[in-house]
Amino acid sequence: MDKIQTETVRLVEWLSQFGHDPAGGVSRLLYSKEWTAAQEALEQYMQEAGFSTYYDEIGNLYGRLEGSQYPEQTIMSGSHVDTVRNGGKYDGQYGIIAALMAMRTLNQQYGQPLRTLEVVSFAEEEGSRFPYAFWGSKNLAGVAKKEDVQDIADFNGLPFPKAMEQAGFRFRDELAEPRTDITAFVELHIEQGSVLEHEGLSVGVVHSIVGQRRFTVEIAGEANHAGTTPMGYRKDAVHAASRMIKQILDLAQAHGDPLVTTVGKIEVKPNVVNVVPGKALFTLDIRHTDKAELIRFTDEVTELMQLTASTSGVELKIDMWMDEDPVPMDSRMIDVLQRQCKEYNIPFKLMHSGAGHDSQIMAKFVPTAMLFVPSRNGISHNPEEYTRPEHLADGIQALTHALYELAYQA
């Protein structure tokens, strides 16, 4: 195992101790004591590596290498420090470690950069403690609102503002202008899928992050006796729901990649063996890289459900509670990443991301790009999450070369 692989694995294991879960994973939720310990440990590591460090109001941590000629132009890289409950060792924190290693190496080999290099450890992305995601990057981008989290609480009933205060942070000044010095953002992340592994590639260069629409579908029929109600007289909510689900998933399969559709939750009432179900509920998660296609498909699905409800004699309620547009990465940044992978013979693939990331927030206000490394069996958000050391190292190499071009070349 070469030096980069050894050091990366060591740092992944080191950071994973902050929030180590007895079940084998990592649980490091926003503003918890485990989260605080991880940020403080990263801050100390940054300082020992020669970075100047600071926090913003809400707890994003930054490590900075000042530029010699263009200090007002900041090249940023990093990811989120929080985890899901009993999550893995790579999601989020690998991107922070990779940025630290890449910038430290560049500083050691080439000295002070022309443009400022800055690593960020975002406070939160997952939405695991509170029902709000991307708190870290949304604050950096200036789009998070106090009103969005003022009245929410965690699973123990602790209000969001109180948890933030206990951790030593506060709401940002929403009247202040967001930062304008960031000229590029690059995030390195595990794929959380199996495409790269199946194709035997080390790195993915992400061209876009999918848009998502999520729905809760409720069907109201009529509960009745399972033995005395003839099939033709029934208003069976499950029958209607099952027809809808089959039609939707068949339609998605016929549509093909990159569209994906998932029915992840199903509930039935009264949910007993000898009663015709009177109510059914299911969720829909629909994703596509093209906004027009996402809208077209969801409109077609909605029409199908309405028609099925009408012919089944049931009532239908469709609630679309998430509507996120696809986010393209910056074309110039994509070119930088592809060029560096080609020059240094790093096997790569141009691909989209089927999961959400901080980059989709950053891309709306600063040129942004993403790199992926493979996930074994596509597993993530799980203690079994794993990426081979040589792939971790390839990702860091690609990031290092890209940051060199962005921060050191005139």
C-alpha cells in the first residue's frame, strides 16, 4: 500500500472514532457532542498542517492557505462532517480528508498558492437529527433561513436553536451579503452506487446531480367484510394502489436510464387478514437529470393514477412535497477534472449523481464540480460502506491535480 493509501486509511479511521457507534458504524449528528469533537479534532489537524482556521456563525469549519497573488480568489474543496445514524466511515468525511491531504501536499511541494486554497467541513448535509438538510452549504450560499428551522426539534424534542446555542453557534446575519470570493468548489465523494465498481473504474467526473420529486399518495376506498363482499362490489384501496404501483414502475422501466422511480413505503388500513382494505398510502421518489423529462414523467404518472382511481371507484390524494430541479456542474470545471484524469492516466467516467450532495447547493452560486470514487456493492449509509484504498488514493490524486491547475497556474 503506497503512502497516500496508508495515510488516507489512517485518517478515515481516526476521524471515525468521533461518533463511533457500538453497532459498528458512525453516528455523528449536527451539534451533538460527537459532532463537536470531530470539528475540534479537524481544526487542530488543520492548524498542525499549516492552515489558518475559523468557524462561521453556524459551525462550518474552514482551513485556509492564503494566496500570494490573488488572495481574494478562493478555490474551495471539502464535504460534510455529519453522518446518518449508524452510517459508514466514508460518506462526507472522506471528502474533507481528501481536500486536506490534497492541499497539504500542494503546499509542501509548491509552496504558497497563487489563489487562496480553502478546505471546508460543512456542519450538516444529511438531515438526520432535524428535518432539514444542507444546513451547512445553504448557509454558506446565503439561502438558509432562520424561519425554516426556528420551530423544528430533534427526536428528543430539543429545539434546533437550543441545540445550536449549546454547541456554541448562532444564526447568521441574513442581512449580510454571502461570500463573493469563492471562484471554484470541488467536492470529492464516494459514489454511493455501483456504476464505477461494475465498470472497473477509479473515478467518476460528475456532470450533473439529478432532480427529485417526492410524493405521498393516499387512496380512500371502503373497508368491508372479506367474505361477504363480492369482488365486483369492492372499493379495494390495495387493489387500486397495486395497479398504480405496477403501472408506474413498468412505465419507469420502459423509459430507461437515467430516470429512476422508487416506491419506498406502503401502508394499509385496517391491515388485517379478513377485511377489504379501506385505505392505502404509498410514497414515490422520482429522479432524472433533465428537468423537462422529470416534469413530463411525473405528469404522466399523475394522469395514470387519476385514471386508475376513477375506474376503481376510490378517492385519490397526491401530495408532492419535494420538487428539486436537476443541477448541472460547471462545464469549465468538468473540463479541468477530465483533463487531469487523462493526463495522469486515472481511469474515469463522465456520469451523473443519483444522490443529493452539497455541490447541488454550491453550484447555484459558484462554479462547482464533483468527483466520485467507487463504493463496494454500491452500499452507503451503512456500517458496511467501503471503498478500496487504491480508489481512495486515485480520487485524491485527481483532486490534487485539479486544485493545482485551479490555484497554482496563472
